[in-house]
Amino acid sequence: MIQVEPVKKKATKRFYIESYGCQMNFSDSEIIASILSSEGFDATRDAEQADLVLLNTCSIREKAEQTIRKRLTEFRRIKVERPGMLVGVLGCMAERLKGKLLEEEQLVDIVVGPDAYRTLPDLIAEATSGTKAVNVLLSREETYADISPVRLNSNGVTAFVSIMRGCNNMCAFCVVPFTRGRERSRDDQSIVNECKDLFEQGFKEVTLLGQNVDSYYWVNPANGHTIDFAQLLEKVAMISPHLRIRFSTSHPKDITDAVLHTMSRFDNICKYIHLPVQSGSNRILQLMNRTYTREWYLAKVNRIREILPGCAISADVIAGFCTEDEQDHLDTLDVMRTSEYAYSYMFMYSERPGTLAARRYQDDVEPEVKKRRLEEIVSLQNQLSLASNERDLGSVFEVLIEGDSKRSDQQWMGRNSQNKVMVFDKSVDGLKPGDYARVKAETCTQGTLIGTIVA
Ligand code: SAH
Ligand code: SF4
Ligand code: F3S
């Protein structure tokens, strides 16, 4: 059989993108996809078919960078078979290593930092003509506000919307201020418009993203009007009561009562706050430059519980930061117990070149000790997660259906406002992803509430 393909399609180039790291990176990949699609590139899910292979990378821990190096080695094989294929490294590792990446990884053709994606078409052209291409300039203004992201791997129900970029906080352990540059907020109207568009396309949940969303602050250059995070939340929440709003990440020092009160006023703003604690020891918190004490943090947790009863809280925790001793570690376990986290992201400290900690402190906690402390943190969190789910048994939650459960196509999977995964039988006809269901939690595991639909 002769297949006749339209000329346009034949001329189309294909790109393949893999994303690593935080939600911001996944959201950036959708901006990159948009820039590439206006250049005649189509996305493919098969690297073997691609003319351009992109890795949107993360530098947060050494392991994250090792994963990327390994992936690049795997792409070397494809490149040997198809020398014309271009390989680009984007994101935080590109920003951290800059041109050095080209020396270290011979197969890499393009290196682009997080603020330079608009120049991708030029860089691709340069690389196509045989010159290796690098742009790692950071910007004080770039927010990609006018670019309408192309949703990748979308479930059609939930989407990320980036509201700010960069970070000014300088936590001693963290590479992000170096890889993402200074903090800047995005025009509120472009955020609201993007969320409206998503809702009109059928999306039912948006997650507003930034390294530190609570310091969102936009000054309208036309009239000098200002808008802070609490006001932005309200604007997005007003789009429709059927559009859920989430946000991430909050820095404990910046989340205000105004934000908590706005959350309380709108049912569609989800009752869930990710509030990274990092450590429960005042001495370590100070070395980390987190700018709060454990008492201040716990007071914030209390305030959340007071204004938003039933709000779930999760955290990030680092085990084995420089000079951490057993008492510091016990303080961390204690803060976790008191805060009753629904879940946590838990990490062993990994020294990052260029950070304050790398320059000033010794990474002196033995790897076995870090590992043991992390295991204790994880095991405590497992107990706390189970206890948190057990407290929910018997309660009815509104769940936004995202799709089939992993185990069975006879069951739905969705999340409640508290961001807990709920799984339940498809006992009512006519429901589909994007619909809301009222579900009673009946049993649970540490990670899931299992329930049934109630009328
Ligand atoms: N902006 C967010 C988090 C960004 S990074 C915030 O401030 O909360 C996500 C998490 O990675 C951090 O909260 C921290 O727990 C962890 N992390 C960052 N640098 C790390 C390092 N050098 N070693 C181990 N974990 C780290
Ligand atoms: Fe890193 Fe701290 Fe900024 Fe978060 S707030 S991105 S941990 S420097
Ligand atoms: Fe990683 Fe960069 Fe995000 S270092 S965690 S991808 S901001």
C-alpha cells in the first residue's frame, strides 16, 4: 500500500522532552513546547523518532544531576545511529554548569537556562549549522507571561500555572537562587486569563506555582496598582466555584493571615498547604538561613489550624545538614509529630557547589548517620500519614475525579480538597474525569483513602 502523506506533515520536525525536578520545571516544559510548536515542531513521545531531544533538568541534589548524566549516556546510542539529531540540556543543570556541560558531555549541542527559552529557535538554528549553542542569561523580568503553554501529558482535568519565577531567599543549602535567578512576579491579568482559558477548555483545577508563592507581588506598570498573593488567590477563585485552586510552595515566613482568610472564604481554594520546615532545630534553622524558629513555625501551624480547621499540611524535611547532632534530629522528629503532617518530602542533605553551606560549612554528618536519620524521619512520617488518614475515616469529601485508579478500571481515582488521593468504585453511571463526586472514606492505607460514593 502506498501511503501519501501531506507535504506539511513531512516537513514537520519532531521534538521529545523529558522533565525532571519540581513542578516549575514541568510547567516550563509546557512553555518550551509552545515556543517550539510555533516553530513547526510537533511533540513526540518517542525519543528514537525525534529530531530534537531535550532534557529539562534539576540540580537540587547531586543525585538529580547523576540521573541526567545517565540519561545523556543513553541518548548517545541514538545519536550514533542518527547523527543529525540534536540534544539540548535545559533548566537548572544547564544554568549551573553553563558551557562546561558542552565540554563534559560531548553529545550535547544546546545548553539553555530557565530564562532563555525564547531564544531556543535561534539556538536550534545555530546548532543545526554545526555550532554548539549556549544561552544561560538570567533575567530580572522574564515571566513568559504572554506565552500560552502547550499542555503535555495532560489528564485534561488539572494544570499548573506559573505565577512567579526565581527566589530571593538564599537558604544556605539551596541551589535554586543560583539556577533560577531573582524573584519576579507575573502580570496578574495574564494569570487570570490563563486560568479562565483552562476552565473553558474543561480543566477543573489549577495549581499556582512559584518557589515562594506568598511573596507574589505585581505592580501594574500602567496605573501603579499592586496585587499580593491573597488578592491574586481571590481573583482566580472568582473565575468559577467549579474551578479548584491549589498553590505551591509557601515559605513559612511569608504566608499571611490574609491568605488564610481568603482560603477560608472560598470553598474552591483547596484546604491544603505545603509548608516546608526543613529542620526542627533552631540552631540548624539559623545555619540554614530559614529566618524562622521552630516556635515561630509551630505558631504558624496553629494559626492554620485555627483559621482553617481540617486543612492538611505537608512539609519538606532535610536530614543531616551540616553540624546536625542527635538532639537537632530529635527536634526535627518532634516538630513533625506536633505538626501532624499528612505527608512529607524527605531528603538527605546533599552539598551543592556555590551555596552558602558549601562555602562556609563542613558537610560533616557521616553518610550512614544521614541515612539512618532519614530512615527515622520516613518511618515517623509513615505513621503520621496513616494516623492522618485514619482520622478521616467516616467523613465525606468532595473529590475531583482525575481518571481510573491505578489498580482497576472499575474504580475512579481523584483527590479531595486536602490533596489526599481517594479511590472508589464506579458505582454511579455517567461520571467522568473532571466531575466532582461526594465520597465517604471507609478504609485507608498510608497513601490512599478508599471509599464509596454517597448521594
Ligand atoms: N522553594 C521551595 C522548595 C524548593 S526545593 C521552598 O522553599 O520550600 C524543594 C526541597 O528540596 C526543599 O524544600 C528542600 O527540602 C530540598 N532541598 C533543597 N536543597 C537541598 C539540598 N542541597 N539537599 C537536600 N535537599 C535539598
Ligand atoms: Fe531554595 Fe529556600 Fe528559595 Fe526554597 S526558599 S527555593 S529552599 S532558597
Ligand atoms: Fe530542581 Fe531547579 Fe526545580 S533545581 S527543584 S528544577 S527549581
